[in-house]
Amino acid sequence: MPENTDYKASKSDNQAIAYKERLNSWAIARLLPNTQREIVARFRSRSDAEGYMRHLPQETPNAYYMVVFDCQRQEAVI
């Protein structure tokens, strides 16, 4: 079967990277002053993010964290 040569390698590489980035849409955000947030880690599932979030107060007890679905990242990739 002949190989499809319509697509350049760079385009398929970009598509693979974009797909990989969309897999990790769940994130843990550290809540900062002035309604800002800082993404601490990304996960494929919400349960993974919640499990990791249980560990965070041991490392930084005075910080506040929240599990978020980062849809802006997904829109930027598409």
C-alpha cells in the first residue's frame, strides 16, 4: 500500500503534540492573590488530580489549591 505523502512530517508532528497536550486537560491550580492562579501540575483524569491534591498540603500547608479543567489550553491548541 503506498504511503500518503500529502502531509508533511512537520504537520503530523504538530498534530501529535497538539493531541498529547489535549490529553492533560485536568490541572491543579495554586490560588494566588488578585484572583490569579498558577498551574502546578497537569493530569489526564480528574481523579488523578484530586489524588495528587491530597498530597500538596503536606508540602506547602499555607497554600490553597483547586482542581480545574483547563479548557483555554485546549482551545489554544485547536
